[in-house]
Amino acid sequence: MPLRYDTITFLSDYGLVDEFVGVVHSVIRSIAPDVAIVDLTHGIAPYDVRGGGLALARATPYLCPGVVVAVVDPAVGTSRRPIAVEVGDGASVLVGPDNGVLAPAVALCGGATRAVQITNPEVLLPTESATFDGRDVFAPAAAHLCLGMDLGELGPEIDPISLFPAMVPLTREEEGRLHAEVLWVDRYGNAQLNVDPDELEGYEEHVLLVMDEGQRSARRATTFADLDQNEIGLIVDSYGLVAVVLDKRSAAEQLGLATGSAVTIQALDEDRPPGIVTPVNLGPRR
């Protein structure tokens, strides 16, 4: 029988030390042996639902159509719903917990066309455990969808409006200052902000970044190589958002930035030469 979907893309916070990822693979292949499984990442920080959702959203425009399984599930086994969400009138289905991890990707795909709660006992793996829904619920549901099972056979339909919303912070502009937040720090130390390039149109080439650990001037640039040694840059990254970078060095380490760090972008004081750092002294004031 030809497959309805031939690819399952898999994201989780399982890591690669334990056997969790391999077990999920094996459950899928035992039901749908001809399905290709793409491991998007299993390096999401444990329990970081927002981080998992943002990683999935960044990748969504480039994913092969099919079924997506995203498991970052700190409330596994509770009343939170296991769901399958159809997008693009059936072009793809996203499977995972209803805790917001799927929401950014669903929004990028134009919203849900159908959604169900996964409850069909003929789909679920029989088990006494309530702590491994990736194995017992999401993997078999995804595999059965690939074999041609209709979404409605997984369980009762639910109103897409009732799905848990995305947890994506928005920028805020006040008195000529753009208040932003670090969404993600990649392995090179580039700090992606929740800033669209259009939001910087009113700023000069050099701007001032204000962070918890001090202030630093930065230059708007096109590529890493445009920057001088030790010069902080703001570039449009590969996902179309503004990132704080250094050339061949970690901007996050240099500036003390991490996911969730606040960064304010403002005009550079004409009396302040580019490149100056104003440190902040932490601890009680004397």
C-alpha cells in the first residue's frame, strides 16, 4: 500500500545519551517500515517548550512535507492533551503535546485546518506507564497517519482555537528605544533577537546595545566578514531575524547573553565613540 506521507520529522528534548530517540524510531519503523525519519534535533534543553517551538518554527519553511513529531513535554501524563494538527488542508500533520510547542509552526503554515485529540486505543501502545508519550502515543499516531489513517480516526476533533498558543515574545518600542529579547543562541554564539530587520529602518549604521552586563556599540552589517576584529555586529541571520554577532567569536559569551536576555537597541550617543563598553557593577551598592 502506498504511503500517504513518506517522511516523519522528529524534534525532542530527549538528548542522545539515553535510548529514548532510538526507541521512538523503532516504534515508528515497526508500524511503518518504509517511512524515512529525519531527526531535526534532540538537543532542545530539557522542558524548554518555548525553545522547542522556536526551533521547529525556524525549520518549518524548509521541512519536507509529511508528519512532524515534536516532543518537549514537561507535563507528560497530566491532563494536557496529546494532539495531531493538520495544516495546509492535509499537506502535513504536526503531532505532539498541546502545550505550545507546535503552535509557532502551525501559525507559520497558515493555521490549523483540523485538529484532534489522540485517544484511539487501537493506535496507542498498550502500557502501564504515563511518562513516555513520545513512544506510546506520538510515535504510533505518526506512523499510522503515514500508512493512510485519517486524522479523525486518531480521536475526537477539537476546535483549533482551543489549542495552546505560541509563547513568542514581541518587541516593544518606547521613546526611541527598541526593547528586544534573545530568542536563541546557536553553537557559534550568535544571539538571535526577536527583531525583524524592518524594525531597524529608522536607526543609523551604528547603534547602542544596552544589556544586563553593560552597553556596547554595534554596527549593522551584511555578513560576519564585514566586521572588524572585536566589532559587534547586527546582521540578518539565515532565518530572517536580526542577530547580535562577532566574526569567528561568540557574541553571547562576550556580552553575557543567553536565551531570554533583554537587549535594548537605541541610537548611539554622538559623544560615545563606536566600540566602547560600559560595564555594570553587580552586587550591593556601597
